[in-house]
Amino acid sequence: MKADHVGTRVASQLSIMWVRHRQVPTGTVAVQLKGEIDGSNAAQVAGLADGLYGGAVIILDMSDVSFLGAAGLTALLQLAARLRLVGGRLVLTGTDHRPVRTPIVICGLDSILDRRSTTATRPEKSPT
């Protein structure tokens, strides 16, 4: 499966609101999530790497995530590990607000997860 189809496939499975995705430089997929990441949808977040191979990068914009539970943290770790296995990586953006930053820092994952304060790679709004 090509990287630019990830959002389409996963969007119908996520119980969080799926906002947008786009393929940026080759092998990179930018994904924006909105809502809660918890036990009801963590497996789908962890599965974002399905079908991506050889150095794929997922830039996950979490600026509109309103809750990040323990299952969501586990999903992020699993996703990062799966991407590393194929030579890729997970980059989190938009993690500076309390609902996302606090659980990451409290659990000591701020030194493990690749977090960027900028949302420069945020998917562009599609024309309406």
C-alpha cells in the first residue's frame, strides 16, 4: 500500500475525528488527529505504520488532541518502534499543550519520543 493512502484506510476505523493527511517529501506522511486517543482507538493509531516500508516517516500533528490516555501513549511507543524496525521514524508535533504534554512528560516519554514544537508540517486544508 502506498503511503498516501494511509489516512483514507484508517479514517473509517478511527473513533477519534480524523482531520487530514497528506504525503509530504517522499516516504513521509503527515497526519493530523483531533479528539481523544484512548483505549477505544489506540490500536488504530498504532497501526498507522501498516503498509509503510523502508524509511517511512510519519509526522503526527497532535495539536488538536484533547486527551491522551495510557493506551494512547502505548500506541505511540508501538508506532515509533514499528517504524524504527523498517528504518523509519515517528515525529510528533503539536505536543506543547497540557492534554498531550503532561502524560508524555509524567511517564518519562519526552526523552524517548521525537517531539517537535512546530506544526510547520501540518497538513494543508483541502480546498472546499
